[in-house]
Amino acid sequence: MNKLYTSILKLPAPYKPSVHKEDLTRQTRKWIKEKTASPTWITTRSSLGKPLVLQPPGWYYSHSHSHFLAAASIGKMNMGIDLERVNPQRRYRDLAREYFHKEEIKACLQSEDGEIFFALWTRKEAWLKLHGHSIWNIKETPVLSSPLANILSWKVLCGNESYYFSIAIEKEQRLSVEQISWSLSPDVQIFPWTVPEA
């Protein structure tokens, strides 16, 4: 059974992009070298920006960040991940109507606080990252408001903040929670999330 090594780290406040990006890159490289047992970790990007692992061969990598959390996954299967902070102030109903399929809009409207929207958004963005597409292709994603064996999602809590996190793998593969080895900051909690029945 292929393992996916997944880390969710809390970034120190106040967020400073240049400092945190460098610190996060250093931490992630150290963590990746430990998990792959490879002294050399060389990555590049596809023409659409998808991270590609050149060394060691046979490994895949995806990352995401939102507000004060950052996530990374590595494994021997192609994947895409996304992490998104729940922000009820965001005009999520308008975004759902603009970018989601009818079934997904219906699911989003069941939620007063936008939680379903943010969960579905991470599923869509993880699917896009898996396939090496940009966020501008979000309308091309399949309907992701029903349970799928190749996409798993979690609600993530860190202090008073709520986030959603999703992992997508190739359609022909199945992903189970037993395949995921977690590394979490001490104040980060995760809970499996499933698509609510309509």
C-alpha cells in the first residue's frame, strides 16, 4: 500500500511572505528528505506550475497554504492537495454560482456559514493541482459534491480558525485514510469530512 506523507504546519504570526516562504521551504525539504531517505531532493515545475520531482525518481509532491497554515504531501502516487481557511465574510454563494456545477451549488446553499463551499473548493483545487491545471480552469472540474474514492477531505482546526483540506489522486486509484501518515503542528486538529447527502 502506497503511503502519502502529509504535513500541516502552523506559520508564526505575523505572516511575512518572504520570510515564511524561505523558512517553510527549508522545513519542507528537511521533512521530505527524512521521508524519502534521499540525500538529494530536486524539483521543478511543469509549464502550468505543477511541482514535479526529478530526484529521487518515482516521488510526487504537492503543497498549499492559507492564512497561517501550510500543507505539503509527498508519496509515490500523483496527487494534488489544497488547504483553505473558512471565511464566512467571503461572498461564497456568489462564487459558487459563478464557478460550481448545479449539484454543487445546491449543496453549498444548505450551509449557512459557507463550510460546504470551502470544503468543495478544496476538492476542486486539489483536483486541478492533480492534473496540473490552474485555478482559472475551475469550471472544467467534474462534479465533486458526491463522495469519490480518489478524493478525501478533512476539516482542520487551529485555535479559533477552521480550514478544509483535500487530497486528490488519479481516478483509477483509491485513497484510504490508512494510507496517510500525518505530521501536524501541536495545535492543529483534523477530522474526516464527507460530502453531506442532499
